[in-house]
Amino acid sequence: MRNVRYPLAVSALLLAATASAQVQPTPPGNPPAPAPAPQAPPPPAATPTESVPYGAGLKVNMSPDGSKYFRIISWHQVWTRYNKNNTGSQRVAGDPESSTFDVGLRRSRLLLYAQLNPRFLIITHLGINNQNAVGGGVGIGDPGKKPQLFVHEAVVEYKVFKYLNIGAGLHYQNGISRMSRASTLNMLAYDVPIVNWPTIEKTDQFARGLGIYAKGRVGKLDYVLAMNDPFATNQAQTPATQPLNVADFNPRNSHKSYQGYLAYEFLDQEANLLPYQTGSYLGTKRVFNIGAGFLFNKDAMISRTGAVPVPTPADPFASVPNRLQNLGVWSADVFYDSPINKDAGTALTAYGVYYNYNFGSNYVRNIGSLNPSGAGGSNAIPGAGTLRGNTYPTLGTGSALYGQVGYLLPKNVLGEKARVQPYAAWMHGNFDGLKEIGAKDVNVYDLGANVLLDGHNAKLTLNYRARPDYSNPQNINYRPEITLQTMIFL
């Protein structure tokens, strides 16, 4: 215990001395030390007066200078729609419906791209399209369920030198027109007219080609050229199953497909790292482009030219009279987008395109986007069967015109929270197959408005469409479609 007492006593003395030193009285003649000032509260956080620009979005830099990075973009486009169906439509077999009110996924996508340095680019694009309660899925016995998540693009690209980039894979570097490479993130109208993708889901995979391409810019001339392997299609079809003198895609096509597009940029240059062409810049650029493009595929089409022998021969391709025909398309277009009054925030967007199609004899293809009718119908020349839901002749040997114009209203129309952009669009189709049966040309009219809640990143689009019903080609009636598209992309 004695050994313990001495250290304890020494410790107590040291603590007392320290405390005494800290509370020494103020020497005589010196004023007392002032009390410490109270701590100032932190300044309040500034309230933003407007939405912060989206900028690069979900971009992750992998090097301090940003030369190595990857970016992720995700978007959904949801349609809530009233549709007056074509005559004889059925929601499902045995359930006739003259009109439909439905909700569907027009697009649901995920895009990733990255650069190790400015010379290398990789693109991966996944997604689904056109799912509603009666279609778009692959569920066994349940045609609307479990849509197929598939690869839209898988591309590797290398920059050879300033004027040339080479890429390969499943790509969207299409020829024909500006709208054949349309971005679905920033469209002016609520959707594209489909006339811009003449081989969609035939010799391509949802407007993407499997092949190689070259792209670049020389001065103000932007170009892309591609060579693709056409996908095998119509494998159950033979000349014996075809109507007389009506062409369709050749199931034995093995020739390469060639396409390209050139555009001269008179004003501001557009970004061309990715293939996606902007639909409306909302007054952030002054763009005036004139372009032209083409697509060619040797012996891509086949038509029956004579009677089918009875009984049907084992090899109809050798025994049934038929002829092969080339697929050829060319187009010319013009695009203008410019601010009108920068202080007011107004802007004008306009686009026009002419297509000349050669799909072979009397070819006509009927398409209805996100079709609300899941039963009945025919993809032959109108009159051969009921064109179900919202289907109408969209593509065919002949020609098509498409135009759209939109005006971004002043900033103060809806206050600081949103912008309004009304638009109008028109499609005109002049197809040989319709003339053959005495039907009138195709006209589709769209009138709508974008309510831009955060630019194109968050917007609502309300569209009214007057669509022709060719169920009776000699007595065409126009059916209304009213669509509210809700879209967000990040």
C-alpha cells in the first residue's frame, strides 16, 4: 500500500497545480479578458431559381482529365391512348372492339457507352418496344407478357484519323435519311412515322444492321457509309405461298446490303460521336442541313409471276414461275432548327423528307405502332384481310413524303416550371400496290404539343392523329387516335 500511496499523492499534486495555473486571477491593473463570441449560425442554403441543366447526366470519369469515361442513359416512353380501331378489329380472338383505351410501353431502353480515349468507343444498347396487354410479349399463351429484352446495338469503333472512324457490330449508322438515325430521346413529334425505316424487322433488327461502317466529317460535310449482312426473313414463305405479281422479301437473300447518308451543315455543326440525330434542339443551336441517302440490296425481293402447279412441287423456288428483284431506296431531306427570340426563348424546328422506294412489284406493308388489337388482320395489300387496330399502309413500292414543324413558345407561357412546344406533322404515301386495287393515296395527320418539364429529359406529349382505315380500300374512313406520352430519360 505504501508503494501505491506515493504515486497517487504525486498525481494529485500535479493535477492541482495544473488547475491553479489555468484559473490564475487577472493581475492588478489589467482589464478582464473578454468573453468568447457566440458561434455564428451557418448561412442558409441558396434556393435555386430554376432547374439545373442536365449536362452529361450519369457520366463517370475514370481518369482525372475525363478522357476515360462511361455514361449510362435510361429512358421509358409510356403511352396512354384512346384509339378508334379499324373495322373488324378484335382485342383478342372472339372479342370485337370498335375502340380501345389502353396503356402501353412504346419504348423502354438502357444505353451504355464508353471511351478509353478519344480513339476508341464502345456502345451497348438494350431494351424492349411496343408492349401492351395483348402484344409485344413472349409469354406462352399470354402474348402481352414478358417482352423480349434484346440487344439493339453492340458496337466497337476506332478513329483512324481526323476524317474517318471505322466501326463494326450491330449498329444504327443507317443510311437513307436523317430520320433513319433518329434519336428517340428528343423527337419533335411524339413518334417517328416508320417510313424512315423501310426494312424494319425484315432484313434488319429493329432498324439496326449487322455489319461495318465508316463515318466522319470533312469540313461541313458529314457522312456515313455501311455494308451489312441482311437478316434471314420470311423463312416459311415460298413463291407458291405468294400472291401473283406481289413482291415480298426473298427468304434466300444472301447479298450484302449497302447504305449511306451525306449531310451538308450550313450553320452549327452537330455532334457525331453517337449515331442518334436530334429531333429538336429547343433553341440551343442554329442548324440548317441538307442531306441525301440511299439503300441497295441485290435480289432482296421475290415475286410469283405465274400459276402454281398442282400438286405443289417439292421445290417451289425451282418449279413455280418467279423473279428476283433488287431493293433500292433513295431520299433527300432538309432540317432547320434555330432560336427566334433568345430573350423570350422562342425557337423554330422544321424537317422535310422525300423517299423513293423500290421493293419490287406492288409491295405494300401495313404497320401499326403498339397495336391495340391482338387478333385478326393481314400484312398483305389492303382488301386481302382486315387491317386490325391502328394499322395502315406505311411502306411500299412508290414514294412517301413526311414533314413536321414545331414552335417553342415563350418562357412565360407556363411560368418558370415548364415550356410548351406545339407541332404538326403529315405523312403522304403514294404506293403502286394501292393504285393496283383502285385505292387512294395514304395521308396521316398529327397535331400535338410537348410540355417540357425539364427540357427533353422530362416531358409530356399530347398527340391527336387522324389515320386512314383501309379495311375497305374503296371507301376509306379516318379514325382518331389520342395519345398521351409520358417520358423521362436520365
